[in-house]
Amino acid sequence: MKKSGFKSLLKKIRPYAVPGIITGLVMIVILILKGIWPFGSSRIDYFDNMQQVAPLYAHLWDFMHGKASIWFDWYTGLGTNVSMSISAFSMITPFNLLLYFVPRSYILESISIITLVKMIFMSVAMYALINKKYNNLVYGLKVMFSCMYAFCGYVILYGSCFTPWMDIVAFFPILIMAYDRMLETGKKMFYICMIALCFIINYYLSAMSLIYIFLICGIRIVVMQERKQWRETAWNVGIGTIAGIGLSAFVLVPVFAQLSSSQRGGASKGLLSQYAGWITSSIVTDGAMAALQRWMMLYGLAFVIAVIIMGMKIYKSDRRQLIYTIAMLVVALGPVFMEATNLMWHFGSYNGYTLRNGYLISFTLICVAAGMAEKMFADIPLKSAFYRRQAAAVAVIGAVYVMIYNILPINNEMLAMAFFIMIFAVMFAVYMFMLIRKKEFNCKSVILVIALELFIGAYALIGPPKFYTYEDYQIGDYVQYANDAADSLDIEESATDRIVNPDISLNANYPLILRRGALSSFTAALEDDTQSYAKRWGYSKYFLWLLDSGGTVFSNAVLHVTQAVNINELDSALYTLEKKEGDYSLYNTNYNLPFGFCVDSSFSKLDMTNVDWITYHNRMYKAMTGDKETFVTRIYPQAETAGNIKSMTINVGSRSAIYMNIADVKKPNADANASKLESSIHVYVNGEAVVVPTLGDVNNTAYFTDYNNNLLYLGIFEDEDVQIKIEYDKPKYMNQSKMTIGLLNMEKMDKLCEDFADKQTDVSYTNNTLTVKINSDGTKDYALIPVIKSANWTVTLDGKTVKTKEIAGLFTGVQVHEGENTLVFTFVPKGRNAGLLITLVTLLITVLCLVINYKRTINVPVWAKYCAQYIYIGLFAIVVAAMFVVPVISTIPAAIYHIIRILLK
């Protein structure tokens, strides 16, 4: 009996397992052929998987092993709230349980296995949906449609770049199953749970998915349903969605609380102004990579599109179904052809990834085609004629393609797009020929051709593709550089004894890998003003990066930087070599200050928002010492100009470090790549070129760059005339630049460190707390702790909660008393408690409704359902008009306008 039951279970599972097995085998073959880990030394990752995902997965790994708080990271950005990253990087997902079993140093390599598992789940989930909705479809096509979803253009293009998005792609078919079940039966619990799960996993893609559900449900109501059904559908979708979002509030509320105060939050323009910008946008302005991404969303769907075209022709007499199909296609394909629609679906903007909602395109087209195919091929069984011969031919063609691809030189995006368009066109022609000759239609032949088409795309795009020319920051080796440096140099872990990487050879998120506190960060989760304050201290910034390049010996000391890891040799006057292994060296800093110190309280009242690095240094130094003499002397050297060269002599008396920066007067706060001065300046000191390390080139001498655009250290000098020469690529750039030079008095720096040597603080920390024991002499009664002030910190002084203040952007200030003070910082993400309360209340109401409904059916007042209907239909009309009708009207004029602008340039 038991054996019979097991066989019965296997029989039920087998149809679902087949698409997963096929997907897994194809992926394994690709990984083996390309030598991707664990079948070789290559990796699947590039771009954000390396520079953001793997470091944040290291944080997640630490949380899983009890070494970190999931809400907070001690290491990047002087301590960073990662509430937003929990959802933006899909940290709380079943797939990430695999990370627990992966060695921490192999997190980056393991992305190939995690992506493989997600793709297997995608195909199984899609099969479950297709089997449920289109049960009479030929089994072979069910399997093939499921595999097409797992190997769609979105997955193979973005999976290697940003694997966290693949979690929503995997669960989306199940979400739609839950949605369909709710509309068919009125039962909401499955839908509520799936909405909650998706928003917990990734709020961004879930919000995009919710827009999709809102639109397709509106189409279903207006086109397919009788009017009497409208109120029921609107009520169920509305209540189910609200309840699902409510259950996920414990994650969502902290996410949006941080988003509102982070560098990603806010918009500089009003809504109407933004909308005007959206509807005047056009796809004709796409660069090569953006265009490739846009059209690759259709790759692998040639058969699907052929089926839809034939189906619309065959079943055009069913007007309602035809209108429904066209409406669904407009929703899916609108973002491809209309940039305004695409921007609105991305909530106004995007960077780098052109169609982050591209999985909806494949999903929609596959579902529409499956519905068509169920009717078109109802009387056509799987045939076996010529099956082995055709399979052999496909295998040979695939093998030849692999050999040719492996020996191809690096190409550009336009050639890649031309290649994939050619493959699509050829396949589409083949499918149309097969479908037109329906009497001779061989389902297995079609499946084999589809398999070849999918394999061609997957082999090219899974892992770093040959057609993509990588920027230095996109190369995936930085994580391993950091791992190797940590192991070979025996770098100790610490949140408060901070480290710096002056030549930025480890990229920005290396602190997460080293488990060592630093200023550097690219978690995209900093407070909204942190970058601007760091820049005023002399450090570099770019986009959402905060970088170690720049700064001074003093700024590093007040932030309690105690070590440096670097490829380039560092000045022995500032650093002492501790250990060297391979390319990297570990240094101890020669100038150290405590983690936190007391200053005169008057310093807390100074306005530090519109002053430069010299003023920052002088004010901080005066507050620490009471010394009224200048610490950093501003220099106005007389410069001689000859052609494109400025020459000047600086007379240095007492031992001083010279720092300088050059800014674009037209764009002083913009990123370097927005300025014509980018990499156009060379600086020489006493005839020697000043090195300006940047990502990918630690020996670069061209100033300034995206990753090194602030203070340059020119050296320490005493009693000598220092010759400085500034060479511009073009003479006209001289008038566009503003130079600032300061002499930092090293004798005062020596005395400062000596004076504070006996004022060390007693510091300890846990995953989310920091305890600082600090002494005040009564005259300096204001403690500065090098932790960025935010609403997430609760601070107590000797057990009593006290108010704090942001000081100079990178410090938290606290009024203290004479004697020993015990400051305890406790991190609780803003909105977490409110979110937990909303989740608990929603859960309580949901359970209560389930219990009541079990005993007797809950009858919702008709007026409430009518309200839901009118609200839904009204919103639907507004959204359709804004997202589709207006863009349809504006797309062609906008394209003409942008083409004319391009031609006139």
C-alpha cells in the first residue's frame, strides 16, 4: 500500500519535475562548457553581483551565523542602516538559505549555484501555472513554455548582473496562480500570503508586479467580466493586496523610512514637471547597451510571438478575446516601445538596467501564447518522426556554436544586438513556416528548434558575455582581492578600529568583506547628506559611492583610522609598514586619535554646511585643542601661466603636509564624469608626477576621476620652496577650474596626537550597540563620536536617554559632564516597531476573519464593494491614460524631436 502510494506520488510529481530537470541540466552543461564555478575557476558574476550583491551577501552570511544584525552593518560608511538593502537585495528569501552552507570566502562563486536553483524553481513554478490554466495544452509545449520563462531574455541578461531580482521572477507565476484562484473562488488567503512574501523579498520588483496585476485585473474587469462581477473582483483584489502589504509591513516600513532619508530618496522636481519629462522621452536616445537590453527582452520568444500572430488571425471572430489579447500585449510591450511608459513603471527613473520589469514581458507573451496553443494544437499529438535525427542535428549545431563563440574576439553591443536579432528573425521565420503548414506540424521538431534558440542565448549571456566592454568598477575580482588581502595580511576584524584603502584598489564595499570599519561604501543606503559632508572633509564621492580616496592625515585620525591596506607604497611619514604579501601591503597609521573625544561645546553651534575642507579642519582642531593659531593654512600662490601649464612656488616653513584639490567652477558638486575637466589635469611636484589612483589603475596620473576627485596629498615638506606645476589638456580649462591648496601643520598634528594619547576611550560593541566610556575635564564638555547621526540611534548617557546632534556631518555630538561618561548607542531601524505593529494587527485581523468565516460566511456590505469598484475603475482609467494613452500620442513627436536634436549636434 505504501509502495503504491509512493508510486502515485511520483507519478504526480514527475510532470512538474521535468521542466526543472531540463533547466538544471542545460544550466549545468553551460557552466561546465564555460568553466564556471564549481566546474572551473571562472565565475558567473559581473557588475552589481560583484560590487554590491556579494558584499551584502557577506553581511547576510554574518547575520545567519550570529555575527551581525540584519538591520545594521558596522563596516561601511562608518556604520550603515541596511533596512532598505534587506528588501532591495532580496535578502529574506528561501533561496538565500543556501548561503548558510557556503564558506564565506566563496560567496561570490556561489552565485552561480544560487542562480541555477532559482532558474530551476522558475521553470517548475511556470509549469504549475501553465498546467493549471491551460491543462489541455500538449505536455511537450507546457514543458517548453516553462523552460522559455526560465531562459527568457530578462533572466539570462540580468541573472549574472543582479541575481536578487531573480527571486521575484521565480515566485511570480505562483503569485499569479494565487491571483487567479482568488478571482475564480473568492478565497484570498493564498494571494495575501504571496503578496506578503513578494514584498518581504523585494519591494521594488513587487511594486512593479503589483502595477501589472492592477492593469491586467482592470482589463479583465472591463473586457471579460459581466458588470455584476466588477464589484466582487475589485473588492477581492483591493482587500487582498492591502492585507498582503500589511503583513509585510515589518520589512516595508523600515525600508521606506530609510528610503525617505537616504541618498536614494526624494525628487528635485514636482510631479507634473517629472511627468512632462517622462512623456517627452524616447527610446531613440538609448545607448548601445540600453538598446540591447530593451530588445533582448524579446529574445527566446520567437515561437511565442509566431503563435500569438497566428492565433489572433485564426480566432479573430472572438472579439472579446481579441481585445483582451491586444490589451495584454499593450501592457507587456508598452515599456519596450514607449520610454514614457517604461519610466513610469520604474517610478520615474532608472540607472543601468533599462527594463527591470522585463520578466513581465516574457511572462505575458508566454501565457497568451499558451492559451492560443491550447486551442491551435488540441488535435496534434507529440510525434516521433525524425526525432533522433533532428535531435542530433540540433546537438551538432549547438556544439559548433559553442566552439565558434569560444574563439570569438571581444565584440561590442551593437554587433551582439545584430546577432541576436538575426537569430530571432531566422527562428521566427522557421516557426511561421511550421505553423502555416499546420497539417505537417511536428511538435517535437518545434521543441528542438526552441531548445537550440534558448541555448544560443543562454550560452552567450550566462556569465560575463563577450560583447560587453567592462568598466573597471564592473570587473568581478575585487571581492576576491579583499578576501586574499584579509587572509594573507592577517587583517583583524573591528568595527571601530577603522581601515582605509587610499588607492581604492579594493573598490568601495571591501569593508564588508574584511569585516573592518571604514568610510568607504557603495551600499546605496547612506544618509542623504553623508556624501556631501564627506566631500567637505576632503574625500571623494561618485554616484552612490563614498570613497577612501582623498582626506587628510587629520580627517583619518578623527575618524579613528588605524590601518591602511594598499597596493601603492604609502609615505613612511604617515604610515608604518606592518606586512606585505603579494600585491598588497598592510600599514599602521603613525597619527592616531581616540574613537571619540571631547571638544568645546561651542563647536556644536557652528554652521558647517557651506564651508570647505580647510575651514572644517581648522574649526575641529580649535575645538579639540583651544589653539587659536591656524592648523591648515590656506595658500594663494602666485602662478605663472605658459600655454596650458600653470607653475607656482610654495614656500614651506615649519614641517607641513601639502594638500590640494581642483574643482570645476561650473559644476562644483557634480560627479567627475559630468565635467570637461575629468582626467584632463596632471600635477607635478618638484618635477615628479603626482599619482592619482583610480579604479582599475593605481598608477594613474590624470586628475580628477570618478573615483578620485578631491584632495591630493602632495607630500610633507619643511623649510623649502616647493615647485608645483599643473598641466591642463587644454588652456581653456584653466578658467573653468578652481584650485585650493592648504598646508597642514605637522608639528601641531604631532602635539595633538601626543595630547590625546592619554585620553583614550574605552570602546566596545555588539551587533547593534556601541558603548563608549569617555572622560571630560569639564572645560571640554561635548563628546564627538565618529558615528553618523541618524534617527535610528538611541543614545543613553549613564543609563539616561539623551539628545544628540549631527556634528560636521560624520559625527554624533552628545553633551557630557565632568568625569567618566558612559555613552551607549543602540541601533533600532526607524519604522521597525511601527511596521511590526502593522504586521501583527493585520495578522490578527486576517486570522480573526478566517475563524469567523469558517463558522459563518462573512457578508461584506454591498456599498463597500461598490466603493471598491468605483475607486478601482477610476484609478484604472487614470493610470491607463497616464501610462499608455498619453505616451502613445507623445511617442512619435518625442522621437522626432530627439532625432532632430541628435542631428543638430
